[in-house]
Amino acid sequence: MTLSLTSPLQPGASLVLTIDRLDHNGAGVADVQTDAGLFRLHMAGALPGEQVRARVAHVSPHARGQSQDAWADLEEIATASPQRAAPPCPAHHRCGGCPLACWAYVAQVEWKRELVVEAVATHKELLGVKVAGCVPSPQPFGYRGNAKYVFGHDCDGRLVLGAYAPRSHEIVDMSDCPIAEPALAQVTSALLTLLLQHAIEPFDEVRRTGLLRYVVLRANTDGKVLVALVTGRETWPEAETIARELAAACPAVLGVVHNINSTSGNALFGEAERLLFGSASIEDTIGPPRVRLGPRSFAQANRLVAGRAYHDIVAAAARLGSIDRVVDAYAGAGGIALSLAPLAREVVAIEENLAACATAQAFLAEGEAGDPGKRIHLIAGDVADHLARVGTADLVVLNPPRKGCAPAVIAAVVQLHPRLVAYLSCNPASLARDLAALARLGLRTVSITPYDMLPQTPHVEALALLDGG
């Protein structure tokens, strides 16, 4: 329902309106018609169908199409949605990491399918492609196997391990985050206690003073945890002592790594790394295979849903019959490559992250992956460059970052003449764009299945299967 105003939309204005939909960040949206034109008003915490009172905070001066965007702060929910739920986290409205935690889970899953449907519908090349129902997570909470925390002062001046609130540098305490696996909360609490006891100072990115920037935790299916402590300088005399004390306080700690990141900007890790305690990597089970992960390795945060997606890729591959070569592009820790190895004579796995590739390569070289691991040829480097050298492949797997595949990657995939392409994406927009590009080059999308890899957030994963003819 569009609200009509005779006066201009300005910051500070208080409005009563009805929410029509959610934007791609999970914020409620209402349309406001003024004499100056149509505005899309976004407000975090509001759900479709709710009547709310909101105060306008910012109006964009830039038009987008036939309308402009504006943002408002939610002041009151006059009529709540029957699908509104009580979020199990006191930081829900400040953190911004789980904007959908106030929405019934079944509604979240339905909405995520619609995100994929909308993205596909923007490309005429994908006309008629069906999007299956979104596969839900078996665990809507307590599913996340990794956590990344900023070390710093919250708004009350307390030192915490947390996350930046949206569009700010205010740090929100995340030590009891309900989407993280329980083992992570235990280690986080013990580590914060030790950091306070040793009077460790947070790194100040402006003054370049202090020490600790980030803490990165990774848990496995056995409840073991790998800890990475990222500092802004190399010298840290207390590091090994803190690592040993953390392991003594938490038997779940498998290893503690010190990563040095003295650069400016938003990069999480630096290149230099040293082991403080135990193991520098951790093994986990994602689907059937076991993989080895270092602090900088990429792996899906929700191993149960990732395992289901990997299973579906394997099932599609099995229908091909005899498979000579599989190419797994953006291979990460090698979970998909290891899942497919029993079906193929050879798997070429390409990964651009050198640190992750080195960890996976060591795992394969030690024979920990068994006989299927011997069929995997792991390559570190640029995906487009190495795809162009492969020759041919029966199956190509694509699992790129959010930006999707570069045009050179799309062209290289087509030159491999695959019988099947499996494209696993975390961004419906870039997925649809790339599927349209592949369609123009003769690869037809036959199915798309969304997966709720990150419940309570607006993110959705999707697997597209393409027929090479």
C-alpha cells in the first residue's frame, strides 16, 4: 500500500505506513508517493504486512529508475505480523547480523526462494527456468561453524568480542550469539576473560596503536575449535602464554594461531602467521568427505546444509554415467572435489586462495583423504587462466564468491564442452547474470534449487544445473 504525501519527504518526518515487502538486506520497505516523486522507504526490523510508525533518517538525493530510496528508524509497530517471532538474542536490534530473527522461519525460507525467482526473472534467457522450493536448514539456530569477532570497546566502554553495528563503528557484544555453534560461545567467553586478565589492548586503526584486531574461530563436527588471533603488529610477548591458558581452560581448543595484519583497510588476515599452540589447522566433515581447514580456508558456515548441496551435485553427476574429468573451480577446502572424486577418473580443483590451497594440498599429500584423494589435482592460481588450460571436462563445478564469475571464466567453461555444469552461488543476482551469459553461449539451465545456508540472515545459496547438450 502506497502512502501519499503532499509535502516533501524529509529527515525527521514521522510517518505511519504499511510494510509491503523486504529489501535484499532484510529491511522492511514501504512506498511513499510525494509531489516530488515516488520513494522506497527502508526500515530495519519491520516485516511485510505490519503497520508501523517510523521516523525518516535519510533521503537519498539520487534517483534509481523512477523512484528514490530513503531510510527510516522503526519507532513503533502498531499492527504486528502474525509471523513475527521473538528473537532469542538481546543484541538483535543493534547487531544487524540476523535481521530476520524476528520472522517465523517458514516465512524466511519462502522469501528466500522468491529472491532467487526475482533474480531469474530479470533475464529473458532464463524464461521458463523453474526454481524449486528452498531447502531449509535442519538447525535454524546454533548452526554456524565459524565466527569472526572484532576486539574493542562497546558503547558502554567495555572490552568485548563483537561485530560492528550496521553503518557504524560501534561494536556490539556477540559473545552469546545464538546462531553460532555452542563450542564457539564457550571458547569466546574464556578467551575474553584471558584478554582482560592480560590487559590486552585493542588495535586502533587510526592511531595504529594497541594490539589485537580480530578473533576468528572455527569449530568442527567433533566440537573442537581452531582459534586465530589477528594483531596489528608482530611483537606479542604474552601470545603463547594466553594460548596455553586458553587451551587449559577449554579442552575443545585444538590449536591457536597468531596472524599478523599490519595493513590498513578491511582485510581480515595478513600473510604472516605463526603457531602458538596445538594444530594450525582443523579437520571437519562436510557431506561424506573429511576436509582440512586453516584459519584462512573457505568453507560453508553451515556444514549440514552444505552437505545437502554437495549431495545434490553428486547425485546429478552420477546420472552422467562414466566421468573422465571433473573441474572444480573455486574449490576452497576441496569438499566438493572430494565428494565427486569417487565418480571420476580425475578431478582438477582450482583455488585462488593460496593459504587455503596449501592446507588442502598438505591434506591430500598425506593421504588423509584416502584413494579418492589421489584422483584430485589441486591447482593454486587464477581460475580463468587455469580453466583455459584444462582441455575438456565432463562436469564443471563453479562456486565463486559473491561477485560471481568473470567473463573470462564464463568463456573458458564453454570451451571445456561439459556435459553438465553445477553452479553453486551465494548471490542470486550474479548467479542469474552468469546463467544468462552461459545460456547465450549454449549452456541451458535445467533447474535451480535454493538452500538456506544462513538462517536468520537475508543470504541465500542456490545450485543451478546446466545441460551442455
